[in-house]
Amino acid sequence: MSLQKTFSDKINRIVSLVPSQTELLFDLGLEEEVVGITKFCIHPDHWFRNKARIGGTKDVKFDRVKSLSPTLIIANKEENVKEQVEALAALAPVHTTDISTLEDACNMIQEIGKLTNTLSKAKEIITHIQTGFIKLSAQLQQQSTKTCLYLIWKDPYMSVGSDTFIHDMMLRCKLENVIANQTRYPSITIEQIQVLAPEIILLSSEPYPFKEKHIAELQTHVPGATILLADGEMFSWYGSRLQHSPAYFCGLWNTINSSSTTLKS
């Protein structure tokens, strides 16, 4: 985490450059305080439709942010462009988060709670998240770990390395990342996928919008793999949406097990 300026006691005009943290701000009850969001901040829907949009996560419009007279800007090391964030620091204090694990996410939620005077609600959210993942671990205790390739892009195919938040979610979901020896978001060929021979291939809904037709395309190359569409928000949104991830992961495992049975029969 980094702070470019000292924060004032009164945070009443917030601009969020991070979709998952925008949703967190909503769940913290900051309906009036949030004045600007990105075009990718789709939750909650009424914010997406009514809040001022300041561009994309990597294409922030400086003048739009300036016009909103923010008292706090919330950014993220991975999702936003360093040079743009540094420029925005001339307008208002910037809080930049850096999230790679569930623990990082919980720490971030607590810090945002402190900054926005919503610490009590933030702690409730953290407790809900932590309780959910403890239950998930217990529910999956008897489940054998399966090797998995998680794809986030097509043409070229791209996956996730061991230093990503998605990788941490995969581990907690008892899915062994077959390219854990790589970092960030490496490209991968069909031939490499065939050599890795993952038991499970997950096609994320974001940033590339994989659809059913993409399962059929890939299945011809790896007929022995169970290929499923995955809700990318449940694997990559590190804000309050994590309250829903454990239940989703349990449901995903039910689908994996039923699909594997069908594939073998």
C-alpha cells in the first residue's frame, strides 16, 4: 500500500479507479461519498448507470477526475497505470493497493475502512469473508486436488502465474495451477497446453469474454480435459465480492465432479 499525501480527516468525495474496490465502497455504505468511477465499475448497477465515469482503469481522464474535486482517489498497482496515478496525486491524496493474496485483500478492506471512517462495517465484511473461506476449506477437505489451467485471454491464450490473486484463489479452491512456475500473465500455446495436460481448464468470463463455443474449440485439442466457463469476478475481484466466492467455488466443484463423471462414461 502507498500513500502519496497525508489524508485529511474528512473524506467526502471519492473517485475509485478499481472495479472491485468500487463495489467495496458501496458495501461500506459510501453512497454519497463516491463521486466518480470507471466504465468497468459495473457493481452496483445503479452506480454504474448514474455515477460520473472517469474513463477506463488504464485510460483515466485527468480532466474528468479534476472536475469532480476529489478528496480521495483509490487506485491499484496492477489495474492502473503508474504514470496516470502519479499525475492524479497532484489533485488529491491517492491510496494505491497491491493485492496478491486473500490476506492482502482483507488488509486492504480494513485500510479502506479506516480511511473512510467505516471500519466497523469493514470488519464485518472481513469476518464474513474469512468465515466463508474456513468453511470452504472444511467442505473441500475430502476433495482430491486437480491440476488446472486458468485462461484469461484468447489469441493468444493467456493464463495466470504464481504471483497473482487468481493463483491464490485457485489454491484455496484445491486447483493446482499447472503454470505455477511462471509469473504474471504468460501466453501459452495449444501445444504447451497439450504437454501440460491439465485435468481442468477454466475459461474466465473476464477480461476475455469466453463463451460456450470456446469450450468446443479447445476441447478438440485436449479431449481428456474437463473444460468449464468460470466467473472471473469470483476469482479476481478482491473486494467485498469475496463474501460470495466460497459458495461459488463449492458449486464449481460440484460441476467439475459431475462433468468429469460424464466425460469418463
